[in-house]
Amino acid sequence: MSNEFNRNGQIIISPIKDVKNVDKRRAEINLPPLFIWAKKVGYILPSDYRY
């Protein structure tokens, strides 16, 4: 999977199908919450993401 970037150099990823449970799914595979990853890599969080 390759990353795409917008004009500001920020990562563009596919939409999250179940954003309400994304952190629960990430925790199940030992990944940090999405907001931590987003801050680290400069990703803009989806508008409906809540942490």
C-alpha cells in the first residue's frame, strides 16, 4: 500500500468505515489510538473522529 499526499504534504488515506470503533480495533492489534499516530505523522483526523 502506498501513501498519497495532498498539496501540503499531509497523508491522504482511505475513509474509515467505522470511525466510532477505530481505536478499539487498533487496540486489538496493539496499535496506539489514531490521534497519537496522526500527530506523529501529520495526518488530519476525520471530522467525525472523537477521542
